[in-house]
Amino acid sequence: MLLKVTVLLLALSIGKSDFRATVPGICIAFSFYISDVITKPILSLQPPWTTFFSYEKVHLTCGHLDLMGLGDILWYKEGKKFHQTSRKTTVISQSGQYSCGSQDSALSDPMNITFYNDWLILQTPYSVFEGDAVILQCQGWKKAKLSKVTFYKWRNPIYFTKENKPLSIEAARIEHRGQYSCNGYMKSGNIHENSKPVILQVQELFPQPELRIKNSTEAMSESPMTLSCETQLPPQRSASRLYFSFYKDNRTIRGRDQSTEYCIPATIMADAGFYWCVAASEDGQVQKQSLRLEIQGSTSLPMVPMGHRRIQLVLGITLVLFGLTGITAVFLYYFRLLKKAEGTAAPDPARGPFIPGTPETLKASSSQDLESCPVYTNVSPQDKKSENVLYSVVFSRKQRKKAISKDPSPREEDSSVIYSNLVLP
């Protein structure tokens, strides 16, 4: 019994409670939803309409002040205090905007109440939320009977009844907001009357839920992950209950339950996918779906923290660059050897050393002992019967190359030195 009282007090103090214990690979969680703690009074009235005849009286009630432990109740009209009572109810009979509060509390939300001195009025409820059953009643003065009644929305006829049946909306939706009016015939004088237009306000019961990962910063591979379907009921409907269901990739993973949370046992590849949740009222008239949340699973290896991942990325890039540098050096060395091998190819023994260029005829030496005769280079002395022909064996030696000059004209150091021996046939 003591445990139950403790849990209840804790829930009332924080609005929403959850108890969770985590075991590797196992989820143990208990959570329940309670609407936000009431911080201001709530004004209600009886009968529950916003329009009345001038001869009627309305009872206003300033609720939830007893939970807040406050003193006398202050009543306001158009923002000015007009009454103070020790009780939480008062009676009014004049049109205006009303609210209530106390010395130490905020004021309630204002409520507009109108009293008419007409033959016909349209009575609409003062507080309508999504999913509520709504009744619009066309009422005659002093309960006079009406016939052939037509209801309008934004001056367009939407419902006709011969016997003045009310216009019923089974479950109100946001699109039912609008300006309504009615007209009909009064049997006493067969007079056709029209009501004043009235605005019907339909409030949102709860906003679209948001699916969140509660322990996202602590999530590790093979560790539980808790999803939370978060939304909020208004203080006026604090006694209502919401039910939550969870889905993954077009299949249900947990049906309707009052718990706002769902625990994924382990974040592995099998759990990767798109998740979303649905929040619904107890009767199912109001259902809203969250946006989809993508969860990326991992392998069975532990997830690496972000700092370690960066270090591993830098090391990987460094190793790749070293590898590319080594491969490039090997190819350059190979091409250099290949080029060197081509430059030292063996000469043709039949022709002697090869000198690039077309063989040229050289002038014979003007010696007194020798007759003048042509001299040929790079020609083997195969035809020994030829007379008056000198054959030479030419040896060339290239000088060491120097830095290339920007001057393209030939210089002495660019020439080759050629040595030759003359051989007589």
C-alpha cells in the first residue's frame, strides 16, 4: 500500500513517470502517461452552451483550484474583477467575457457568453475537442415549438428537419470548425425566424506525436534502445487516456497500450528500418501518427565512439597514401631501367659502330704521299677489289652533358668528338 501511494505522489508531482532497468540485451521498462500538472484554473458552465435567452441564468464553475490549495475565488468580466466568493460557483445573466482565478494563481482561459432577446437562437457547446460528440440545437423563445428547421454552415444549408431535430456530429474534427446558424417556423404565429450566427470552435485533443530515441547518446551495439512516443493532453481533458502503438516497416511491433515507450532489445542489423508510432484516444475516434524515424542497425561488433572513428579514418587515409606512393616509385624505377637498357643496345658487328645520320662523303687528306681519293665512313670494307677507296673505322665518344641553355644556337661543347682509323683495301 505504501508503494502505491509513493508512486501516485511521484506521478502527480512530475506529470509523467517511467521506471527503467537495463540488462545487456534485455529491456525492463515501466512507464505511464499523465497529462501535465495543472497550473491554472479551468472555467466551465451549466448549461453547457455559449448562447442563452435573456431570461436564463448560467452557473459558472471555477475548477481545479482545490488541487492547487488556494483561497477565495475571484471572478472577472472583461478582465475586471466583479465578484469574490469562497465557493467555486457563481451565477451570471449578462453577456460578456468571463474568467476566474485567485490571489496566488493565474487566470483561467476566458469564455465568451452571450444572452439574446430574440425569438430564435442556435445553441452550441462551449468546449469542443476532437472526437467529442457535438449537438447543435435550434431553440425558440420560451421553448416554443419549431418546424421546418434548416441548419447552415457559412450560410450554406447542411441539414433540414421538419420536426426540429438537433444537428448531431458523432465525432468532431478540426474541419467542423466554422460559423453556424439556423432558421425555422414558429407554430404559434407561423412566423419564419433566423438565428444569429455562432462560431463553433473545435480544439485539438493532442498534437501529432513525435517519436524519439530516449537513450540515443548511450546506444551501443547489442544494447537496448528505448523509443518514446511523445504528445500531450490539454488540462481540460486531464482525465482522458491515450493509447500508444508502435510500428516498423508496415508491421505492428507493439499493439495498443498506455505505455508511451517501446524498447528494442538490441540494436543490430535485424532491427534496422523505419519506425513510427500512433497515439489514439480511448474510443479510437482520434488517432494521430508520428513521422517515420529511420534507425540504422550495426553489426554484432561494438559501436566505435565518434573520436575513435576519426582516428581510424585518418590512419586509413594515411596507409592508402603510403601505398600509392610506393607503387608509383616502383613504376618509375622500372621505366628508368627500361630506358637505360634501350640506350645500351648491342651494335651490329657487320657494320661497326652506328652513328645516326646519313653517311656523308668526306674529303681526303691532302698529303703529298697519298693520292687524292674519296673517304667513306660507316662502310665495311667488303669490296676489297675497289681501288682508290679508303675505308675508315669510326669511334665516337660523347662528352658529358651540361645544363641546357636557353640559347638554341649550337656551341662547341655540344659537339661530339670522333676518332677514326684509315684502312687501305
